[in-house]
Amino acid sequence: MTEPSGETAPEAAEPAEDLREEAAEGLDAPEEPGAAEAPAEGPGTSEEPGTTEGPGAAEAPAEGPGTTDEPGDRAEAGADGGELSEAQAELAAQRELRARIEARKAEKSGPVASGAKLSGTAADLLAAVRAVEGGTASGSAFYEAPEPAPRRPAVETVPATPVRPPAPERPTAPAPGTTAAVREVLVAGGAPEALAGRVAAVLGEGAAPALREDPWQLLAVPGVRPEQADGFARALLGPACGPGDPRRAVALTVWLLERAAVQGHTALEVRAVCAGLAGHAVPDPEQAVEAAVSEGAVLLFQEEETAEEEPEGDGDAEEATPAEREPAAPALLGLDRYALAEESLAEGLARLVRTAKAEVWEGGELERAAGAHGLVLHTGGEAARAEPVALAAAARERGLRTLVAVHADTGIGEDAVTVAALLSGAAGPGRDEDGAFALDLLVVLDAPQLDVETGAMLVESLPDGCRLVLSGDPEVLGAPGAGRVFADVLASRVCPRIASRVPDPGPLGELVSGIGAGELNQVEAPGKEVVIVPVRDAGEAVHRTVQLVADSVPRALGVPSEQTQVVTVGHGGSAGTRALNAALKQRLNPGPGRFGGYDPGDRVAYAPVPGRTVTGTVLSADAEGLRLRCGRDELLVPKERVESSLRHGWALTAHQAAGTRWPAVVVVLPGDAAGGLSRPWVYTAFGRAERHLSVVHGVDQALPRAVAEGVAPERTTRLRPLLEALLAADGE
């Protein structure tokens, strides 16, 4: 294996649900192979809804005048003065929670060791960084842990009034002196000055001397490739550096693990890391790994083997043959950030299991299990979501403090909040002076979308004795961030697992259920619930998609364009999100893009923090930034963050769309997208539709083959063995 490549889940090569593609979310589609063969008949009818014009010659979508693909190099700090944005509040709350988790871990087991015109290399380096943030290339996201927010003073609680955390402090930008010093080092190494602010933000106050001493620390900046960091190092160090430089080896080891985290892994096998290092010409990969571990840059994990007791008085007993012995678990390498999160999550879940008081609750299977256990898993499709919601309602009638948390604001009810809003303090019951939620039962829907860091913060915030119900569909795409919380807890078998028997109704439910079983069935769709639109190439796919959204679906089915969502395999390519959004803007909301590439009425996808996407509409713009309507809320995107965290949102990837449903969905499958298809991707994309699904089909037999055989690869994580070890004694 060479360096870890993108996961084969459809949005893998261009990371992240986050709009900068930093969380395993995008895939630049391969170059178009040419005209595709006419696709075989798929599920549903083979005509468009209603009467539409023939496709004719495929029109290449013109670039919309208001689109911006390349983010600038602006700082992400909030605007001075005024109220905090949701993103700033969320980030500060997460900093405080992470600080609390770290303190708790330190008490138990001690601290964890942490380790003007341009040309040539400078132009390539700047282009690479801008490409990652613009979504045209993949890159590893490196997040330097910020200083923890100061602990708030104890607040005298009143039973009727929950304690809310005070407004978090604004994130501080690097000091001007630090940025200026970094700029000098970058110029000396032939790197673009425009990177100075970002390098200073990542490496901190000592960034300039750190870069002079170890130029490969430039790899910490998203978008910088090893070959570019090598060029920078040669310019600074001259012939003193080479492929075997220990500093280079350590930086590359960290870079490989960061890339793996983007693809969903919380750790990698040592041999995989060594293979990746060898692919970058490191002469002794094993020694490089040892150096990275000894310096505390990465952590080494080896699952301990429990020695079997020898029978007494039988010294001549035969030893087990190698075939009879269980193979030792492979050694893993990981970053302390994810190691801390997984260990904290495992301990938090075990704490809930042990501290919940068993009670007898009358009702269905799920209700009885929730009464008797502190942790319960619930699986099922979209229709099954009603069961945990009913459980929460019944718990409230019992007088329990109950809350339902969802991945996205989908209008499930006034009592439901998003996980992000709950953690940031923008919604929910508030916290006590120890940071715990005032809850007796928390029901989390869309649980497969929980990454390990979010899961750890959520569980650490629950008080002893609180019950937690995690509900979701295990067939959908996993979380855009590192980890696979729901799948790992399911596999660990440490708590009750209740499988819903409620099927998803109608032709759409039948189609999606078949995909989950590995079969692409042709379903009867008398109300045009499922329509297949064959296309020859990517250009025609864009043309027919625009036609469906703007004309056919509204006219034939009565679903307006603003309630129709386009889902495609990746961000790049001739029919990726960028090309589709440009064409859809030109047809649905043409304009000059006078507000940073956006106009009032534009549909957008906004990433307040990496790994989470919310969709909305541009309302207006002012000196502070763009104002959006996202669900029931109005949000302000500071002008410094517009280019880095906002994209047009008529077309999304499946990772971005996961956890949300729309009345009508158009799934675009051009011929060059065949390599990005898998069963979880198809299941997720097709399952976003409530009333109508149009499939713009140009991948021929690649679609049924992906459904039958395209199982996404497993992510390498540590949560399952950690959880099983913690609760092993309880199960004996």
C-alpha cells in the first residue's frame, strides 16, 4: 500500500462534508472517458416527469458570473464588534469541552504526549493551498488545538432556570509581528507571502523560528504537498537536507495520519504508514516511525494479549500450535487528538451503562429497553425515526427531562435540536457548573453521522445516570469526520440493539430497501415517484439536470425548484457540484455575484465548522458579511469566512446531503462518476427523496454493480476494542 488514498466512499478523494472538503467529503471525478453507452433500464419508468424537450446536443454549462471556486487567504476570525456568529460560538464551546475532556483524562492516566507575481515553486504552493480550500484538490486538515477557554465561575443554579454558559471569547488572530516574521521565512524559502497568516495561525507564536529549524512543518498547512515542502526545505537548508532527514520523516508520518483522518480513520496500521513513507522516498520507514513515536508526534497502540492460565500440575501440557493461537492485533499509529477522543468516548459510554438505574417501563420493545439500560441502539430506515421520537414523548410524560437531537434541522419537531446547536449552547437545556446537560434521556437521531470527536463531546456532557438512545440507519454513508461511532458501538454488542420492523413506504421505500440488501430492483411507480433519465455524457447530464429542476419536476409534480435538491458524486469533474451549481445559478438566479460571488436568493451550503454543512438561502449582505436563512434560523457569515466556508448549494455531494431529506431529489450519475459509486453512496443519495427521485443515469452497468458489490471499506478505529475492554467485566 502506498500513502493512504481517499476512501472509496464516493466523496472520498476530495475530503469532507465541510465545504472546504476537509472531512472525507469530495471526489474529483476522473476525466471524462467520452460518450457513455446508453444505460440499461433501471428502476422505475424511463421517461421524465411530464413532457420535456429532448436533450438534443448537450449544452456545456456556462460558468455562472457569480460563482467563486477559489477561496482567498483571509483569516477566519470573526468580525470586530457585534454578536458572535454561530460558528464562533460553536468552536469556542468545543474548545471548552475538549479542555474538560483532557483534564479528566489527565486525572486518570496522566497527560498524553503531543507531539505580487509568483512563479515556480511559490506559485505551485499557493495554488495547491487555494485548490484545497476551493475544493478543487484534496488535502489533509491540520487543526492546532487552541488554548482552552477560561473556565467560567460557578453559577448558583435555580431549578426552573437552566444554567447557560457565558458567551465565548472571540478567536484571536495571529499577532502582526508573528505574521511578519513568518512572511520573511516564506520569502527566503521561495514560498508565497500570502500563506503567512495561515502558517502563523497553525504553528502559533513561534512559527518563524520553528519553520527555520524544521521547514517540513509547512506540511501542517492544508493543501501543502510533500514535494512542495521538500522544495521549501531545500531552499532554506541547502544540501544539508535529504530524503532521510529525521525532521522530514516525522512530519511525513504526521501528514499521513492527518490524511487518513480525513478519510475516516482514527489510526492506521504501522505497516500502512511505513508503506506510505516508502512511497515518499523515506529510506528507512521503520526508523522514521520509531522517531515519530519517540518524539511524541504520534502514538503507538498495541492491543494487549491476555495470557491464558496454565493448568496446574501439568508441566508437560502441549503448547497451542500457531494455527490454534489467535493472531495478535496489528500495531496501530494514531494522533493524540483522535486517541483522546476515542478513549474519552469509550469511558463516557461505559459510565452511562454503569450508572443508569434500571426501571420497568411499559410500552414497546424500544421503550422497555430504554427503561432498563443506560445505552440503547436503535436501527431502521426513515420511517423508523418515528419510534425514538415516540419514546422521547413517552419519557416526557413520565416526568423525565428529555431531548431529541438530530444531525440537521429537518423540521422534525419544535422539541428537537441539532447536535451542533446543543454542543454550542445555542439550544437545549443548558449546562450546570460542571458542564453537564440537565437531562435524564437524550435521543440522538442520524447517529451514523457522529464522528468520534463530536461523539466524545456529546457523551462527556451527559450526567451520570442519564440514558442515551442512538438511532440511525446503518446502511447510510458514515460520518464525514474521523471515526465510525455508531457502527463501532453496534459491533461491540455491549448494549441492547433494537431493530425497527417499520418499512419505508411506497416505491421509494421499496427501491431503497432493495439497495440496502444489495439489489437494484425495478419498482412500479404509477405516480412517477422514481424516474430514470438516460444521458450519453457529462454535458448532457448537466443539461438534463437543469431542465428537471427548473421545469419538469415543478410542472409535472408540483414540487417547486427550491424544494428540489441535486446530489452528485463529487465536487470536481464536468458534472460535479461546481459545474452543476454554475449551470443552476445561471438558470434559476442569474446575477453578477456582487457579494463575494453570491446574490440574494442564491441557494448555498455553509460549513460553520469543518465536518458540518447546513443549507440555506442568501438574504442580504452588509459590511459584516452575508446573511443567510438556514431552516428556522438567520445566520451571519462574516466576510472573512465567505470564500472559505460558503459554496452554492443547488447541488451537493451525498455526504453533505446525509441526514436531510427533500420533497424531490435529482441524483446525477455521469459516466465519469462510476469509480466513485458504492452501495452506501447509492443508498444514501436515493434515500434523500421524500416524494420523487429522478436519476440522471449515464454509468450503464456500474450502478447495479455498485449496489451488488460496492461495499465501502472499513475504517480503522479503536473504539470497539476500547469499549469491549471497559465493559467486559460487567458482561461476565
